Amino acid sequence: MGVSQQTAVEPTRAEQAKSLCASPATFFNHSHTEMHSLPRDAVDALQLEALKHRFDTLRDRIPVLKRLADEQGVEAIEAVDDIVPLLFEHTMYKSYPRSLLENGRFGEINKFLSRLCAFDLTQYDVSKCKSIDAWLELMDDVSPLLIMHSSGTTGTMTFLPVSKAEQDKHGEQLRITTVQEFGDDPALVYDEDFYVIYPFFRRGGSGAIRTANVLAKFVAGADERFITAYPGRMSSDLLYLGARIRAARAAGTLNQLKVGPDLLARKAEYEKLQVDMPAQLMSFFENVAEDLKGKRVFFWGAQNLLYNVTMLARENGASMVFHPNSVFGTGGDSKEGVQMPSDWQEQVCEFAGIKRVKKSYGMTEVRALHHLCTHGHYHIAPWVIPYVLDPDTSKVLPRKGRVTGRAAFFDLGAETRWGGIISGDEITIEWDAPCPCGQATVWAEDNIQRFSLKRGGDDKINCAATEAAHRDAMDFLTSIL
């Protein structure tokens, strides 16, 4: 009698949802095409199940989330819109008292962040840290987090607690979504790594510079293929100093700016960096164009940076410099109000020797890039649930037809922080009409802009939570002392 053959058991939807949350790259077999080929109803069902999983596992582990859910009596999620009253404003991550950062009270900042994630950061002794850099480096060494910060353009830094495991997960996704095109066979584009051109610092705490390790590991594959303009660390203290100076100058209060003596002593260092940087970057790109000629390179940067590099190359008579399978990409600049020549992409392609510049939309709080297809639509990554909210009330708008409003998202990959975020962006999403490019995912128009630009610098977000619940949660979060 022969050995009986057992029929493979198909995973349940709940099991599939947990797999999606654990590793979107693995779930979709490291294929950009598979990511954007699931039928809409299948994606909706999978996302709802994954959202339930995230809520169930994080509701009582993230103190501010628990406070907000308790206040509103939210015990379970039955529909994707049920989560809207629990979305965090993007400003929540910088709502700590400014005096904490100004006075180097990093223990209190750890207490603040502990209320926004599933880790107790108060267990780490940071009392000897005299600078932002020292605090971040210590937390990198002893905690499971990589604390990312914004550039602090408003004079206050946003701190986002992202786990090291989440950052690696993001790296796996980034390799797929930036290197592959829809329709590609993954095996054909994974045959070799890139030389990554990174025109910034190798190390640092800002969200942009934290990306360096991800690109080195998952795109370059080795440090010797990661070509950076500055091999050292970008000082977070200098970034903070520069942001405060700019904010004070814009407000006409520069003469009232109070800065600690240790940080003030570095003002000359900051000013020299600003003066030297343009020439250093131009020299860097000249060397890269010569040393990596004909090589397969990866370069992701702001539109104006890509264009400035192209202008430099033209002055030196350079064109068709790199291997045609190189990747040049950018994102986010249109919503910042950057004005570019109408043919800037064509000029970049002619310089680099590539067919097109890849464009994407994303934000630090959501670990995904939503790429622009050949028909001019941003396709939302399937592990991210998009929402369109009323821009004044933050009430959710219908998930049908073409809808314009405030963008909000839930990042299903977020496992130690809450993935729900209300952004400062105006977005138009098409929920029903399929895109001619063939991708099945929901898409957004290429006209995203910041409400602050549209409203003359003012953009007050009214949370969808009840006023009392939101006020109670914010009071709890900011009552550090």
C-alpha cells in the first residue's frame, strides 16, 4: 500500500492577513507585478482582516491608542472606516513640550515616545546624553528602535519610533518597488546589485539619512557599492540648530532665539557646512559620472537635485553616462511647490542614459512608496489602506468614485507603533475606474499638494475622534512631567 498524499491546506484569510502584515515582500513573492495584480475585492477583504489583526494586537500595547479607543468605546473593528476616529494626526509625533529638546531632557522625550509605541523606553538611562546625537546613538545601541526625526523646519523635530525589524521590512519592499516595473519577472531584475549614488551623509538620525542603511543593504548589497558624498554622520544637533535659526528668522525673532552654549558653539560649523556643501556636491557628482560611467546605478533624490546634476553634466559635455538599466527616481517635490522646467525629466534621462525617471509619493510615517505609472497615476501599495477625509472635519468620505480631500493612511506593516496617520496633503483618489496601465490597485491623481501651501501656511487638522476623546488623548500624551 503506497504512502498517502496529504492535500495542502489553503491558509485562512486571517492567516494570509498576518502574513501580509509580517512581510509584504514575502507575501507577494518579491514581485511588484503580484503586488498590484490582486482584484480589488480580494485586496479589500485582506486589508480588513489585517486591520483587525493590527488593532487587536496593538490596542492595549500603545498607551495613547488605548486611551483614545477607551474614551470612544472602540473594542473591535468590523469595517475599514471604523479605524478613522483612531487615526493619529501627523503632528502628534512632535507634540511634546519644545523645552524638552531645547534643554536636552531626553528621558522625558523617551517617556513621550513610550506612549506612542509598544516599547517602554523609560528603562534606558539617557541621563548622560548631552546632545541629540548622543541620545540617538545610545538608543540605536540599546533599544529595538531606530528613532527617526524630521528636519525640524518648523523649529520642532518630529520623532517617529520605528523598530529595526520594520526598517528591514521597508528595505525589502523598497528593493522591489523601486527596481521593478509592473510586468517584470523578478528573477530578471535581481541578477545583480546596483552602485547606489547617495549625495548625503552615510549616517544620521533624520528619516532621509536613515534610508542610507536600507539602500546599502537591500539595493547596493555591500558598502563598497554604496557611494556617498559624506562618509560621516549628519549631526542632528546641527540640523536642529539650523531649523531653529530659519524659523526664528522667518518670524522676525532671531534676536530672541535661546540656544544652549554647547549648541551655539557649533553655529560656525553649521554655517561653514552650508557654504561648502554646493561645491562639494558638484565635485562629488563629477567624480561619480567619471568613476561609474557605464555602470548600473541607483540614484533617488529630489527633483531639483536630479536636474542640477543634469545641468552640471551638460556643462561638461556628458550624456548617456550610465547603464540603461539604471534607476533614477524622485518623489514628493510637487507638493512642496518646487517649480521645474517642463522637460526636466527628458533632460535627466538624456544625461543618465535611461528611459524614464521613476516618481513616487510617500511620507516617513508610512513605510511604503506609491509609484507613478506610465499613465500618470500613483498606485497605492496594497499593504497600505488609503482614506480620503473631509479637509475641515476629518470625517471619512465615501470609498467610491473619484474623491478629493485630506489624505490619510493605515500602514499594515507597522508592528510596534500605530500605523494610522492623517496627513497634511490634499489628494484625489479614484476608487472604482481601472487604470489603463493594467495595475489593479487603487490609484491617486498626480496633483497632490500640501494644505499648508494651499491655505497660506495654515493647516489645522480637526481629528475625527470626538473632541473630548481627542483632547483627553493629547493631554495624556503631553503630560510628561
